[in-house]
Amino acid sequence: MAHDPWQEVEAEAQRLVAAAEDARKLPRTPPRFEEPPEGMGDLAVPTFAYAKAARKAPPEIARELAGAMPASPWFPKVEAAGGYVNFHINAAKLADATLRAVAERGDDYGFLPPNGKRLLLEHTSVNPTGPLHVGRARNSLIGDALARLLRMGGYEVTTEFLVNDIGRQMVLLAWGVEHVPESELEPPERDRDDYRLTRNYQAANARTEADPTLNRQIESMIYRLEHGDATLTQEIHGIAERILAGIRATLARLDIHFDSFFWESDLILGGKIEPVKERMLALPQVGEEGGSYFIDLAPYGVQGRNTKWFFVRKDGTSLYPTRDIAYHLDKFARCDEAIVVLGENHRLESTQLRIALKLLNARKDVEPVFYSYVSLPEGKMSMRKGVAVFVDDLIDEAVARAHTEVSKRREDLSEDRKRAIAEFVGVGALRYNIARVQAEKKITFRWDEALNFEGDSAPFLQYAHARACGILAKAGTAAKADPSALTQPAEVRLVKVLARLPSVVADCAANRRVHPLAAYAYALAVQFQRFYEDCPVLTADEPVRSARLAVVAATRTALGNALRGLGLAAPEEM
RNA sequence: GGACGGGUGGCCUAGCUUGGAUAGGGCAGCGGUCUCCUAAGCCGCAGGUCCCGGGUUCAAAUCCCGGCCCGUCCGCCA
């Protein structure tokens, strides 16, 4: 475990506790280490749990346990304090282990060894009917950060965007493109196909609402599409491709890119739907109602007004569930684990899908990661009502505000340099604001909060990284570091944070959560800033200078990797 | 009606899976701090019924039960 210093520390403490338990004839209790209050050590083991069996007071047990603890080079001091046994760590040894781990792993410090698993992560998957708006972008931001995090966690990750190019919405879009002339449309907000074509989509929506007879046209188009009409499929595919190009351009600005695009129409053209439909129809759980088919999910824990999950229409065409199942079976053949990022409104649907996959004896399950929607102070975002914030506008605003800040703070820089900094600061602020919060929290979008550049924000983290780089750039080559030269509280505390990165990554990857990594990166930046105030590096005498330089270098690596894991730029100056 | 998610100082948020020592942070507010590696920083002050009520426990923000509030879903739509 040379790559994970903190793991090494806990393993050693665990060994000591077990030995002490045996010596005192206490039952082996897998210790859950806690962090004691400041100044009371580094690891704490509560002894309350032993009290009943031992029939002794916790403080007494703590004293006995502490006394029975074998000597260890890791913990020069183990003491009882109330009902706790507190371990004081050997700071020099931890520094040595941490700096060695960073040296051994190099730029990969914090990356876990490859676990050999192919993980398919689906995210974003918006219907290509218009530009990306802020509500949906949370999906992309969470998905992309998760992909980066899981790569750090040792997975071989493929990100995939499911392009829906066969639904009613897409037919409507195609109809709008064909039947609504440019002369009847307002000028587009931006000169790009996603902005241009979404006007046709909105117009088509408005017209079908006003004139229900149009629905027959639309329905016949849907029918043709679902029966593999190659010409129509091609046409819609082409339109979707143009809008998707716009969406991809927006995402690219956020540094979000996909490894794979899966076109839903390929399921139909590839004949993947029919076999799945047949397999489903053969299930004993299937019911029939007026020529249509469903699975009653009530026995599987689904409750509500209607537990019937229809997958075949009375005209024999497949419904979305069938295609979703076919898609997932296809996914499963291409990976070892499948994750999909979904909005909270898809919770039930996801449960239904997973039950169906199980009934079909699918070889894998799909793991959903849910997030709540982003609303505006004035209420819900809605494309149809035009109450939405486009991601492009959000990015522009973020970058503009960042540019104002950079100009204020760095008059010495060239305009090109300021623009470059403004770009990663603005985009970083946006990304971090989503990444730092638990996905299940609903968010009310406020400009001032989304574009905060101080305190717990991306620029703060980036600034810490830039400062570390600044010191290293001026330092020249350093002598070999002697970890025992690190004795100041600020530098010792920084080392302790540095030691934790691999454990944090492991925890995040296992739980499929990115926000603890954000919290870690912030804690690391905070500790580095304090170190920066308290511990001069370049002007220090040897051997302190070299030791501190090694800590700064380790910080650059660890913080840089944490930043990149969150999808944020790790700048050398700002 | 049912299911699921959230509810932590004025605002935002961590901690909840695995119960433990004064509930961590940030923003906004107030006060300090640039002859010294970038002040997007650092230091300090102030601010809390952890939604409410029961229960379990030596110990509950955390677990259990019952409410309340907010959100989401329960289409032969996708």
C-alpha cells in the first residue's frame, strides 16, 4: 500500500488495537477511528462499546488499553483521555511515507491502481431539440466529474451520450424544419444550429397545439420511423447531428467530452428491439390489456396509482421501456459495470427498468446516480415557457466576471493571458459549484452564488495551486528532503492532509460521489494557504528549505490531481 | 392516495451509509493584516430549537416510529 500513506497509518493502528484487546482480554472490535479534537492526537478509538462486556467504566478501559498498546514507530504517544484512546502520530514518519508515496507515484499520486474493470458511464443524453440549458447541465457536470473521479479510482471509464433520435419530439422537430420557413421565425439568439433549429421545434410545438389535425401527420411519421424507414431516419439523424454539434460545442467549453455517442435509431435499424420484445412477451409476469402488453410491477415493490408498465402498444410498436431495455442489454455487453446519471424525475422509471432487466436475467445491473433539478429564484426552469438560462450565457457571464477580477488583480498581465485565466476561472467556478454539493440537493440558481470567486470556490483552490507552482518555479533544484525537518504545526498539518488523498479517492469512487473530493481539495488548499503564511520556503535555511520544497511539490501534485479529478484547470499562475 | 429525495445560524453547505469528546466550512456583517515565496490570501469577532414530537441507547444531526414543509414521479409520452 505504498501509494496510500493514510491507509498504512490506519492499518498499523488497527494492529495495535487488536494486540491491546488481546492483552486485556477484551473482545476484538473492528475499530472505527475518529478524528480527535485539535491537539488531542490524530486517531481516536472510543472505548464505550467495551464497557458492558468488561463491566468497567470506559475511562478505565481506555487507560488499560492505552497501557497495553505495543510500542510502534508510527505512534510515539498513545494516551487515554476520558473514554477514548488517542494516538499521536509520528509526524516525521508520516511525512516520510507521504513524500515517498508522492515520489514513487509521481504525477499519479492519488490515482488508485487499475482495477481492470471497464465502466460505462452514461450522462447528459439530452434530446437534441435545442441548446443546453442550466438545469440539464447539472447532469453533464456531475457525470463528467464522476467519470474523471472513477478513472482516478482505477476504472477504465467510457463516457457515453445516448442520442434520442426517434421519439415524438424528434419527429416534431423534423416536421418543423420541413414546414416552417425561415421567414416566419425570429432571428436565432446565436449563430449556431442548436439555436437556429430549436425555433423550428418550438414553432412545430405551437402549431400542433393550435391545430390537432397535424397530429395525424406526426403520428404517421412516428410509425414510419419506428418501422425502420431509412429515409426519414436519415433525415432526423441529420438534424439531430446538427443540434448535437452545438451542444457538444457548449460542453467542450466546460471541458466535457464524450468517448461514445449511441444513436437510438441504431437499435431499430440494427434489429435490436424485436428480440427484446419477444423475450419480454415470453415472461410469465406479462399481462395483456386490449392488445397491448405490460408487466405488473406491484409484486416487485412498485406502488402507486398504476403499477402496470406498458412496453408494447396495441398496434404492436414498442414503447420507450422496450428500447431502454434493449439499450441497456447492449451496454452490458460492452462493459463490466454500468452507471447512468439521471434527473430525479427518472427515479421510478429507473426502478422499473432495473426490475425488468432482472426479470430478463440480464447479466448486470445499471447503477443510477440521481441529481435534483436546478430552479431559478422565480421558479422552475422551462424551455417551453422560455424560462431558462442557457449554458452558453452562463459561461459567458462567468468568464466576463472572471475577466473583471483578473484585470483588477493582475494589471501586469497581457490581455491574452488575462483572457486565458478568465476562461478557466469562470468555467472552474461553475463546475466547482456543482461538484461541491451533494447531487440530491436541489439547487436554486443565483448568479452571485454560482460565480463566487472567494472562499470555498474553484478560484481559491486554483490560486493555492498557482502559489505552489510559483514557489517551485523560483526554487531551482532542491537537495534531498529530510522529513524530520518538518516540525512547524502548519507544515505537519499540511502533510496530514496530503496523506489522505488516496483514501479520499477510494471512498469517493466506491460511493460514486464527487463532492467529498471537492471538500478534500478545499481542505488541502486551506491548509496550504496557512502553510504559505506561516512557513517561508525559499528563504528558509537547510534542511528546512528542502523539506518544505518537497511538501510544496507534493501539494502541487495532490492538489493538481484533485482539481483535475473534479474537471478543473490546475493553473501555474493566475 | 402511494413511492422516492431533501429539510443543519440571514443565505449556501459538510457531517447521516459505519451513533461518540465544544455540530465543521463558506457567503453576507464587523474588526485587524501587503518594506517578506501572488491579499482570489491570512488572523479575529459575532451568529445554531441540526423541521417538530415520541422511542432505542451510557451517548442521537446521525438509528426506529409518527407528523410537518419543499421537490419529484405514479401515460398504450419519451
